[in-house]
Amino acid sequence: MPTSPVAGLDIGTLLAGFEGRAPTQAVAAAAETLAQRLGARELTFLIADFSGRAVVRLTTGPVGAGGARAQAGARAETVPMAGTVYERVLRSQEVDVQPLDDGARVIAPVSDRGDAIGLLELVLPGEPGPASIAEVAAVAHALAYVVIAARRYTDVFEWGQRTTPFSLAAEIQRRLLPASYTCEAGQFTLAGWLEPAASVGGDTFDFTLNDDALHVSITDAVGHEVEAALLATLLVGALRNARRRGLSLPAQARYANDALADNADVGRFVTGQLVRVDLAVGTAEIVNAGHPFPLLVRNGRVQDLALEIEPPFGVVPGRSFQVQRLPLEPGDRIVFLTDGMQERNAAVLDVAAALRHTTDLHPREVVQELGAAVLRATGGDLRDDATLVCLDWYGGPPRRSDSAHGADVARASSARPAGRGDA
């Protein structure tokens, strides 16, 4: 639960007030709280849509009887973010204050662990001081927790994130992705992104954090539309089941492979990479099932992480998979991607070069920038899903582990497969 930096603001009481309201009225409760404490006369919650390039005024209204209210779909406003204060606040994660003739407009990020859920915009009767700004920021942060909890019970927030209708295949694919696309966790920051093709291609990414390890996967099911989405469902379900049963990384890979071989038609397969980062040792273990090489950014240089390639999941029943080791160094950035980033009509995009120009960006911004870049390169005509996961590692130098196994895939910064130069 978040704590408030502002004396007198009891976040526990604030959250209790949210919980006493229907899930769809979370922002109304925030509006009433801010009205009482700061005299806010208008309040809007803008939720970030799935494209990452717009926000939607999901709830808005004058503060007073009934508070802010959810808008009907026909009246909700989609606001493109490019070049706006909304984009700046989401990127910087800092509160913005704009003077008005009769007060001030305050825009605060609604975020949790780097996951940019949206924005809280309100109008105050006067110029706020540092304590008032901190109070708004605390309420906005608390609202992130409320939205995360409330969206389990209503489609209102999900609806707000969809500025275009989903196909059935896209609906299935959406359910396979993690609830949050970003996680800041002290030793690392991770962010994922999926740019869907017009004909859904069956890409997924997933992650979970346990006490001792971070688990990450990125997968690409063969085919398109519902057939690919169902194949991806089988694979992701098998991976989650194996992981939650406490199986080791090679056992997870073997279990998922056999699940496809036993339950999918012959010729149906999924490429992918499974990753387990040992948080104590600082080493990544990777299984590469026929998937494109990740990119490693180390000491300012971009290189392919030249993994040994094994068959995709579902091709060879009963197969065991090799686990390859990558000792991590503080400052490392690893980008995992699907072949949609490298399709023929995306060939003009040099992902490695693009990475070189995003070294100062947050991983959330990196994956969105690269997603936007592939759309520009293809003129918006994506023929396959393009998916990315960016992992930034901040931990101390890795320690040797006697229990580590598999081939060491760490490469010197000058090493690269033939035909690919440094970015």
C-alpha cells in the first residue's frame, strides 16, 4: 500500500473510501477527497490506451453532487498524446502544473511500479504549493492501486483502453498477456510491448517475479487469427502451469513442448525464449526454441546474443532443452523480440541502431518507441505481430554459482554473428 509524503493525508483512509464505493466510481471518490482537501472543482481520469499513443477521458465532470462520472462510449474523448503535456507527464512521471486565469491545472501520473496506467487531471482554485502538489501525487498513486483492483470487477477500464474494436483472436491474445506491461523492482526494470498485425499472429510475452528469480517468456505461435491465438493459449497455459508447479527452467520447456506435441495438430508449433534470472547470483538462464536472437546493450554497444538454436516447441516430442547462461553486468539491457520486428516489410528498420538511440530511455519508453518505429517502417501494414521485452539490470556484479548449468552464452562486446555490424 502506498504511503503519503504529505502530513495529514491518510492514504489508508483514502483507500478505505474508495473501497466503500462501486468499482466504477473510484475516480468519483478521488474527486470528492480532493475537493474536500484542496478545493478541486474539476477532475478527469485519463486512461492510457493499448496503442500507447493516446489517452482516453474515461471519467470526468465537475466536483459536486455525484462527483465525477463514467462517460458513455459515444461521449468519451480520445486524445492523441504526441507532443502534448500528457505525453510529457507519462514519460517523466512528474506532476505538471499549468497556471490558469482563475487557478491552476494539475496533471499527475497514475502509475504503479513504472506501469503507466493513466493521468489524473484537476483544476484547483489557486496556485498549489509543494505540499499540495505532493498530496495530488499521493492521491494519483493511490488511484493506481484502486484501478488495478477495480478492473477485476468491471470492463469500464478495459473498455477505455480500446480505441479500436478487438477481433476474437485479439481478445484471446489479450488474455494471455500479463496484467501489467512494466515492472520496476529494485534490481531490474522490465517492460513488454505488442504491436498487433491486422491479422493477429499469435505473439505473447509474460513475466512473473518470485523471491529468488524473475521469469520471462516471449513466444510466437505459427499461423494467424484464432488458430494462432488458440495455439498460443495452449503454450502459455502450459508454461504457467509448469512454472507454478515449481519446475526448473529446462523442465518447464520440456513440459510446454510435450503439451503442444500431445494436444496440437501435427505441424503446429511455437517459437520462443524462456528466461530465468537468478536474483541472488545475477545470471540469466535462457532456453531458445527456434526464436530470433535477443539484443544485448552493454557498455554502450549493441550486439546479438548468439544463442544456440533448438527446435520450436511442439516439433520434437519428448525433447529436452539446453539451458544457456548469461552472467549479467550492472547497466546491461537485453531486448527480446519476435520476428515481426524483422519481417520483409519491416527490413528498413534497424532495431540495433534504434536501440543505440534509446539508451537513456526507460524500458517502457524503449519498447513503445521501437513499436512505433516498426509501424513507421511498414507504413502501418504489419503482416505479423511485433513484440518486444526490454530488461534493464541494475544489480551488482554476478557471483559464480556452482549450481549453474548449461552453456555460457556471454560474448565479448565485439562478438557478433557474421553480417551484423555494431549499431
